[in-house]
Amino acid sequence: MSKYRVAAIQMASGSNVNANLNEAARLILEAVNMGAKLIILPENFALMAIHPADSLKICETPGQGPLQNFLSQQAARHGVWLVGGTIPLATTNQYKHCASALLFDHTGQCVARYNKMHLFDVTVTPEEHYCESETIEAGTQVVVADTPYGRLGLAVCYDLRFPELFRCMLQQGVELITVPSAFTAVTGRAHWEVLVRARAIENLCYLIAANQGGYHVNGRETYGDSMIIDPWGVVLTRLNRGAGVICADIDKDQQLITRHNFPVHEHRKIQCYL
């Protein structure tokens, strides 16, 4: 079977972890009822912290903890593959955590982990500044995993601005890319659609971008507009604002045809990516 249904979940997460998990569970069930076999949660789905250091309070040891248990149980209960947005996982530095995107299979096993590599240390406006590196330790490894739906690459939010990461995924045979995000409203209006469609087009991949979308109790506004993009850059479905689920079918046979007819990857002259 070459066609499979995938889903992106959009949330407007707050500072109450239990409330966020309840909302995530509701939306996962909605995606399952829509026929999704692979479901993507947004970045920071379990907590949009009031202060960046608040994430350290719910930081978990890899392989154990209530957030990881939640993701495992949801995947196993519904028999789906699940990308758990990002959750904070412990590092050797007590003052920092990894922002980790975890991939769970249909039995509830965690089969891949990607630590967000590019950290959002920027001034969006004079009043809106971020410095993720103060509390997050950057990842160093490109992650592409085997799934029933193709070779799946894991990226997170700000990673979208670094095409070399996705070229490294391509060298590992990537066919489907997931990008849990919490794009700001300002940068989202300017760049979100351009970036997600460009990464799909460049790599002739399906791309599932699950964004936060709305106003948060920490005063932050996220852009929303979660999308599922096909390898030709067509927006198959999108959700503007607020919490909800979008679904679309990926067609691996059609992707193979597209890559055969438009062999841009074979035409590359520069093959080295650091």
C-alpha cells in the first residue's frame, strides 16, 4: 500500500502541563478518528513556559517520566506512530536541557530521538527577544529513522532556516520530514510558508509542519498555519489559527515518480555538507 494518512496537530499550549496533555490526547484521538497512522504534535506541546527556566522543572531522564509515558501510551493505545513535538530531557548540565523530538512506534516504543540543533537566539522586535541557548543544550546529530511510511527525518522549528540540515537528511535517504514548531507571529507572517514549502521542494519530500497557533499565558503569540506539503511544494492542507487537526494522504509511489521525472538530486554539483 503506497498511500498513508498523516496528521499535524496544532495547539495553543499554556503553563498547565496536565491541561496541555489532556488537550493533546483529545486531538490525537480526533486524528485517529480521521484515519491518521502517523501523528505529529507541535513543539512545546506539554508546556509553554512562563519563564524559560520553568522547562527545567519538568525535565525528564531519557526513557522515563510522565511526558514520555504519555507519548508511549498514546501511540500504543491507538496503534499509531507519534512524533512527540518536543519535551525537555536532561543533560549533564543541571542548568540546561535538550529540546527533544521523540518518535514512538505503534507499540509505544521510542525508536528515535532528535535534539533540536539550531537554537533561537534572536531579537524579533525591540520588545520580543529570545535566547534558547541559556537553558537548552544544542543537539549535534542529524536523525533519519525507518518507518512504515518511509524514511522520516526529524527537525524542529528554527531548523527550517538551515537547509544544509535537510540536505544531510537527504544523504540518509529521507522521504518524509516532520517539523514540530512554535513559530512566532512576527516571523511566521514573514517566512513560515516560504520556509516549509522550500524545504519540501528542495528535497522532493513530504513535510509535516505542526505549529503552535494562538495566544499563550506567557504573553507570546505563535503563528499557527500548520501545513502538510507534498514533494512538489503543494499545500495539501493547512490550519490557520487555534487548536485542531489537519490530515492528508502521502503517496509514496507518486513521490517515486516525481523524483524519477525530476531528478534534481542527481544534478547536484556540490555534495559536501558539514
